[in-house]
Amino acid sequence: MMIDTEEDKRKFAILYEKYRYLMLKVAHDVLGDHYLAEDAVHEAFIKVALNMGKVGDVNTQETKRYLITITKNATIDIYRKRSIRMRREIFVDEFGENEVPLTYVETDVDNRVLDILKNLPVKYRDVFLLKYSSKMDNDEIADLLKISEGTLRQRLARGKEMIQEAVNNLEDRIDGTCESN
């Protein structure tokens, strides 16, 4: 019911058949759980259905990248929600008055690191997620993105610099918060 025309319905069915396993692999590589990965792919396809106007030819690299990006974002959202839920499940009475639950702190940091990755420019975020989350080789990524391996290495290096700068800023904010308490 989200898709209006018969042509868009056919295109959606083709997208689903052609890319669902790739999307499932991307989500599973991040989440490590088949059922959560299926949820992420489901969420991604809902977003695709709502934005069918943004989908061009189903066989282009742009369409493939678009679907991977939507899947990664849905996966990150599920990971974040799951982390928040795990944090809520920590019972305060299990800890002494002076103890800080380490899991709570790590979960907050994990969410901030995911935010750093999510806020990277797309061309840097994509190479990082493909390299480190999907565990693809440089030549595979370069072929998929239609760029040279030199360009890929340059994007990885620049992306690392951006991430390092963002992590340093995060550490400065965390240190500033801890010192004021």
C-alpha cells in the first residue's frame, strides 16, 4: 500500500529479490544476529518503499550503494536501540553506592562512536563500513564503488583522520564532564 504504481511495485519486487541477501549480509556483519539482521533489512525495505522515487535503474551501482546505505543506517539504529535496552536492564541495586556500572559507560561510548561513523561524509563512511564491517578487500571495494585503489586508500586515510579528530573531541568532552563532577 506504500507503493502507488504497478511499475514501482515491480521494481520493488526486483530490488527485493536481487539485493535482499546482500543487505542481510551487511546487517549481519554489524549485528552478529540473523534475526536482528532480518529486522534491519525489513526496516530498510520499508524506507525504500517510502522513497521509490529515489530509486533509478535496479541494476546500477548507485542503486546498490543506496540500498547498502539504507541498510547500514537501519542496522545502526537497531544496534543503538538494542544498546539502550541493554543499559536499561542493568539493575541499580546490583551495584554499591560508589560503583559505576562499566557496561553503562561503554554503551554510551559505543553510541557516540556510531554517531561519529554515521556523521562522516558518505564517501568516507561507505569505505569504512565496507572495509571494516563487511570485511571486504580494497580491490573489491574499489570495484564496487568504481574508484581506484589509490583513491580508496586516500579515503580510508582521510576518514581515519576525521574519526580520530571526532574521538579526540569526544574524549575532551568526556574529560571535561568528569572533571566538573
